[in-house]
Amino acid sequence: MPRPLFVSFQGGGAGQWHVDRIGAVRGDGLAPVDRLRVAESTGVPPVGVWTLRGVTSNERYVERRERSALSAVQQPLGRDSARCAALIPISKSDEWWDLTQDERRAIFEDQAHHIAIGLDYLPAIARRLHHSRDLGEPFDFLTWFEFAPEASAQFDDLLGRLRATEEWAYVDREVEVRLSR
Ligand code: HEM
């Protein structure tokens, strides 16, 4: 596992990514902005309209055979072909956080098949999960995805399948920020 990486996502008038649309999927949305800056460092001054911070971490749920399956196909961020991206900040309910680790794993994979579903969309979609809950941030997770424009419909399909799972019954806030460069 690489060391934790602190990442700031800054919505405003500047940044590598053009904001195509922002939609509130569940709960409050985010203020509209034109561009998104992604900064992989600590201590980034909070410029712009909003800043969301997260940190990469060790895996909580992945089992060895799943790690092997993911490692065999997953692609890095920053591919030249990946002209589209999505930032999807998510929070889960108190009910979720009151569960034990084994109860959460049972919902996440045995019932919802999050990893099995996700694997259907690799290598087209590259991803990185950031944790924010322990930083006192407004969201629990900042999920980040990169893909080629041709994979946009596949990505929408993936979102539809995941949002229909038992896991998503515990999502109480979700915002979808779609981006291009
Ligand atoms: C591209 C295909 C995807 C794959 C292969 C994938 C895979 C994974 C894996 C392996 C984990 C568990 C990490 C751990 O063990 O801690 C995870 C967690 C997570 N994923 Fe995905 N995922 C995909 C797509 C998505 C999408 C589209 C969303 C959001 C709409 C999403 C939201 C999350 C969230 C919020 C978590 C954290 C869950 C928690 O800790 O409660 N994933 N994903």
C-alpha cells in the first residue's frame, strides 16, 4: 500500500478540469463552479468557492482474491485518453457507522457486490478513493474516477447499478460532479 496521499478538490474559477455539471443525487448539493483544481498535497489554501479534502488509506474490505482481480486490470490515473472525470462525494448514515466491520463487509460485498460490479467496468474506469470522515469534513468519502469520453455511458450504467444496491440504502448524501479536460 502506498503512503497516505492528501488531496484537495477545489471548486472555483481555476483548475485542470472543466465542470460540465453538478447534480445533487441525495441531500444537499454543492455550489455551482466553472472549474475544479485537484491538488495532491497538504496545506493547500482554501481558495475558490469550495474545497473538499480527503486522504487515501489502507483498504477496509478487499479480500486477497479480490485484490488480485483488481490489480490485474485496474489502470492508473492520468491516462492521456482519460479526458472525462467524476468527483462523487458521499456520506453514509449513522446506521452504517454503527455497524461492525464484519456487518459492513457483508453489506458492501456479499449483498451489494460492489467490487464484483466495479470489476465489470475495469480497465475503462480508473479510480481513487479518499477518506474524509476522520478529517471532520462534510463528506465521509471523496470518490474520483477518470475515463475516456467513449466510456461515459458505461460509467452512467455503473452508477445506476451501484445506486440500486443495499449499500446505497446507507448513503445519505451524494453529489455528482462531472468533468472534462
Ligand atoms: C469503477 C469501478 C469501481 C470499483 C472497481 C470499485 C471498487 C471499490 C473497492 C475495492 C472499494 C473498497 C476499498 C476498501 O476495501 O476499503 C470501494 C469502496 C468504495 N467505493 Fe467503489 N468501486 C468502483 C466504483 C465506485 C463508484 C462509481 C462509486 C460512487 C458512485 C463508488 C463508491 C465507493 C465508496 C463510497 C467506497 C467506500 C465504501 C466504504 O468504505 O463504506 N465506487 N470501491
